[in-house]
Amino acid sequence: MLAVYCWLLCLYPGSCRHEFGEEMTSVFREARSKLPPTLAAKISFYRSEFCGLLSGALRAHFDRLFGPGIPFPRFYMQPQFRFPRATVFLMLVILAGVVLTIEKARTIVNGPHQVTSAWTLPPWFIFLFPALACAAVAAVWGLLFALRRTGMHRLDGIQTSPVNSNPTLPGKTGLS
Amino acid sequence: METFALTEPVLLVLLSLAEQPRHGYAILKDVESISGGRVLLSTGTLYGALQRLLDNGWIERVEESETPRDRRTYKLTSRGRRNLQMEIERMRHLTKVAALRTARKEA
């Protein structure tokens, strides 16, 4: 895994890699050595590290190309202003569906004579319908999941008890 | 004057360095401790934040001749401390308003 990590570090711009590469590798090695022995902890750690590296590399390239115009915007890395991943995935699926539909419609409009009759459909075509049904179910599930993440999940976190009189105390009502 | 709000990882990194100078891994562990285990920074996120803070002059490296290159220590600058205090003031105001509004709604 260390080799994969070092390989992913190559995605960073050369200057960043030169400045922080050794340190990042050292911290990764140290954090990895102190992981709990459970498989779940390891998977979570590697997922977080590799996603962090990829997004960090992207960000570093963006900064190098366009400059750090906005130093620390709130919409960056801020959980409550970030789309849940499920929503982004669902939006991509919908976009792909729309693009495919437009392409199909264009094909039909341009060449109606090429549309095959239902009797001459290839045998594998019958499997398309269950696949489409599964895709529809997955899309509905994704939609419900996204709604739960954006609505219900955050409603659960709202504090309903009387608020602490000392607002300086840290807690989940701060920037969480 | 820099009045923009900080992101949570950046704020936690600043809070960690406000106490004492720390190196990368110590910052990771301290951020985890400050947030009660809720925020686990990856090295990519940590060093992205550190680079931006260095570029903006909010933190600086502690120059020690015997420190190995892979274990450099960072500390808060006076500018960083000032901006952190401003951010805490902003949050204090926000929580005060939030407390008033939620209390009014519950009444």
C-alpha cells in the first residue's frame, strides 16, 4: 500500500511533491502503523487516504493553474454545504440517462427506416427490460438515499434540548 | 482584514497549532482529539490545508537544524493567531444568535 501511496503522490505537481512528499509519506506510514487491527478500520483508512490524495492533487493542480483565488471558501470541505456523494452520483446517472435519450431520439428522427420491428428484435433484447427495471429501482433507491442523507440525517443532529449558556464550548453545533 | 469563514479542517488545524507547535502526525491526532474522533483528516487534506496556511502566512515552519525533512514542525504566526481569534469571535456571535433563535422557537 505504501507503494500505491507513493505512486499516487506522483499525481501532485512537482513543487508540492518536493515540498511535502517525504512528510506525507512519513505521516502515512506512522498513521498506518498505529491502525487498529480490524479490517473495517484498514479499509476506512485507505479509502480516506486515497480519496484525500486524489482530491488534494486535483486541488493543487487547480491552484497552480488558476492561483489560490479564494483562500478558504466555506463551500470547500465544509460538510453541511457539500453535496452528499449519493446525490452527485444520482445526478450523474440522470445526466447520462438524458444524454442517451437525446441520442436515441436523434437516431430515430434521422433514420426512421432503421428502427427494427418488434418481431425482428435480437434475442438478447429481452434481457434489456429486466436490466432497465433494475436501473429504475436503483435510481429510486438512490433518490431516497440522497433525500435521507440531505434531510432526515441532518434533522437528527439538531439539538432540541436547551442550548448551553456558554456558546464558546466546542460541540457539534459549531462548524459540524 | 480577512473576514472569511474557515473550513472545519483548517479551523481544527489552526486550533491544534494554537496550543503549541506540532508536526504532521501530531496535528492529525490532535485534530481527532479536539473533534472527539469525529474528524479524521487524511494526509492529503492535512497537507493541502498546511500548504494554503503557509502560503497565506498564517503558519510557519519551525526552523530546527536537527529536524529531519520528513518530520517538520509547524507553528502559528501572529497573523494566523489574529485571524483565528476573529474566527472564534464570529462563531461566538453565530452561536449566540443561534441560541437566541432556537430558544425563542421552543418557547
